[in-house]
Amino acid sequence: MTTAFWETLWLTFQLAATTTFFLILIGIPIAYALAHSRSRWKPWLEALISMPLVLPPTVLGFYLLLAFSPRSALGSWLESALGLQLVFTFPGLVVGSIIYSLPFMVQPVQSGFENLPGNLTEAAYSLGKSRWQTLTRVLLPNIKPALLTGLVLSFAHTVGEFGVILMIGGNIPGHTRVASIAIYDEVEALNYGLANQYALALVAFAFFILVLVYSINRRATRALL
């Protein structure tokens, strides 16, 4: 296995780890707000967040490419005001991955919040806990299986991305060339041996992730019985 092989895998898992970190910061507040919302706009917000589940990845990637292009108003502002270029860069991959993997974090955590008994929050408030303390010290510890499932699925989903990554990041070795892109690239070059190495690495990782998710869910089910 060459240095480029390990570099590509490292970039893949670096992207997944970075994306998952930001999804924790973004996804948990969104899930909490949706779980406790009574707004008539809630179905619209849930549909918007869930769009990446049903949209072809290339469609999402195409619109992100247009939005972040230096020729667009948003892309031009990001580059001039913040010096941030998102097209064909690692930061662009992170932003695209956050949007694409958001429902994999939000939905399990939201479900966890919704399945908690309402008197748990009321009891925390009656004991003088603030909303932040209630969330971090009472609610989150009681939805550990849902939280872990969201973390694992977000990480795994980012590892397997292809369409969004290809559209917004291209195929730049050492910068935006992740494992899924490398497999496609090696197959096009008829280099099936190297493509097989990348594929086997992702198969092994996917199997491990699924075992982990099912183990978490099994333990959670046993705890409720």
C-alpha cells in the first residue's frame, strides 16, 4: 500500500471526524428545538433538514457548487470578507458534509428527546436547574443510545459520501480526494487492485459501524425491559 493510499484514508476519516464534531454542536440544539416545538412550521423544518435523505447527492452538490462559487453573491462575500474559499477545498468538503449528514444526527437525537417522559424536565426545573443544565446534565445522559447512534451514523455516512464530495471538492490528491472518489478514479483507470484495497477498507469499516449501531440499540432495548 502506497503513501497516497494512507493519505487518502486519513483525509477521509479526518473529514468524517471534523464533520461529526460540528454536527454535535449544530445537530443537538436543532434536535432539541424540534422535539419541543409546537410550531405549525415544524413539519416544514423537518422536511428541509431531511431533504438530503431523498435528494440525489449530485443535486445537492450542484447547488452547493453554485452557492459557494466565487461568481455567486455568497461565494464572493465569503472570499472577500472572510478570505474563505469553499469550492475545491477541504473546508468546502466539511460544509457540504455537514449539510448532507445533518439528518443522520438530528433524527435519532430528536427521537431520543421525544421519547423521554415529560416529567423529567419538569422535575429538573423544580430542582432549580436552568435550561442548559437540564439539557446537559439530565436529558442528554438519558438519551445516550440515540446520541451515540447519531454520532456513529453521521461519521459513517460522511465516510461513504461521493456525489456531494465530487461536485464541490473535485478530485485533488491530498486535499479533496477521499476514499469514495479514489475508488471511482482507480476503476476508471482500470486499476482494480488498488480500487479493491480502498473498497475493502470501507467495507470493513461499514461492517464495524453497523455492528456498533445494532449493539447500542440492543443494549438500549434491554435497558427499557
